[in-house]
Amino acid sequence: MPTRRDVAHAAQLACLLEVSSVKPGNVHPHADFADTRFEDFVLSALAIRDAMGQVHRTGVGMTVLRALRDTRRWVSVNTNLGTVLLLAPLAKAAVTPGKGNLRTRLRRVLQQLTVQDARHVYAAIRLAKPGGLGRAPRWDVRRARVDVDLLKVMQSAADRDTVAREYATGFALTFDVGIPSLKRCRAVIPDLRTAIVQTYLTILAKFPDSLIARKVGLRESVRVSREAAQVLGLGGVGTAKGRQRLAALDRKLRRRGNLLNPGTTADLVTASIFVTLLQDGISHFLATR
């Protein structure tokens, strides 16, 4: 099992690697949004250390809330709610003793989520004020309190939010798509950040981004996924034609501010990096080609 320090470091590094990769439609070292800079994401990665390092002592919900509170001390906009929601149960499973591999322990963590976890997550969401937050037919986040456990809340939102669907499915997308894709790309692409971009495109092509869907509708989200698939069809980051189409996609995604930001896809990439760092070891993952 990784140490608590390993888990905290892996969470920070996963965030830093994700935002340092030049992904279309996202903030990265060479592109900011009007209200969010690359440096904001760097600060956010640093801010989650204590929450992730103390996850063995707290519930998943409190870990999320603490990470958001610590982030808000340094950053005034939402940079990492989706990421923290994904990392918290994974980190909890990583440091929880028990039989089975990380995925098996994660299922137990998800089954043991409580009403208090849900209330803490609701408080974190209200603090983060994420974009595109609409009204839910049941257990709307704007309520002062919720009376069901966090897994049930996530199951109720799984049809419209990919992060919630990860909770409901035992992180199926992360383990069955994200991690295998990252390892395949890492094995054949020398540059780590380029491999991360290819992984991002792979996830985006298969799963329309739910953040885009919340902001501008499912049809637009599906269109973006089709265009990501076209980039991959041309070879993705591995060919000149793929890179040319990738640059065109990036320009298109930025024409309307950050309305077409595939932010949930970026969160899923971060979760995939985090688990891979834990499974392979940080130094081995960074060195592997």
C-alpha cells in the first residue's frame, strides 16, 4: 500500500501533469481563460496536499470540503471541484487496509459513503460555484441539507454528470478506459505530456463532456466528441495531420470563452494519472517510455 505521503504527492503531481499538458480547450501553460490562469491551477494542486494526506482520518466528503476550502484561500474561482470529487474516494481507498486491489477497496469505500459525506460535498459544491450548475429534480445542491448518502446522490445524477457516473459505476471509465489508454500512450509516446493529451482525446472522443453539456447542451458536447475522434482518426498527436486538426479544434473550442471547455474530461484524465502513479510508482511512471 502507498503511504499517506505518497498519496498526497501523487494527487498533487497528477493535477500538475494534467494542467501542464497542452490539451485543446483547456487552460495550460500557454493558454489562460479570461478569469482563470495556469497559475491558478498550480496553486490549486498545491492546496489539496493536506486534505489528501489526511484522508485516512476523515470521510470522503470532508476531504472534498477541506480541499475546496484550502483551494479557495488561494484561488477565487472554481479550478478543481470535479478533480477533487474524483480523487477523494480513490485516495481513501488507497490508504484503507483490506483485501483486494485498489479497485476492490474503492468499491467498499463507495458503499460506505454516508449522509454526512453528502452534506460535506454539497457544502463544497456551493463553495466552488461550478459553471453550468442547473436544478436537480431530487436532492438539489441548493438545499441546506440532504437526507441520503453520497452514493445515492451520485447515482441520481449519473445520467447527466460523468463524475457522478464514476461514483455510480465504481469508476468504470477511469479503470476501464482512462488508465489503459494512458498506459498504452505512455508506452509508445516518448513525451509524457503528449501521451496525456492523446489520452485526453481518447476519453473525449468516447464520452461527450458533461460540463459542456451542462453549459450549452448535449448536442454541442456530442459534436466536440466527434471532432476529437476525427483528430484521433488522423493519428492524433502522433502525426502532422493529427496535430494540425488538433490545433484547429483548440481554436474552435476557445471561440466562445470557456463555454466549450471539456473540463470534466480533464478531471477524468487527472484521476487516471493519479491511479497510475499509485500503481506504478511515481519515479517509475515518470521514467517509463
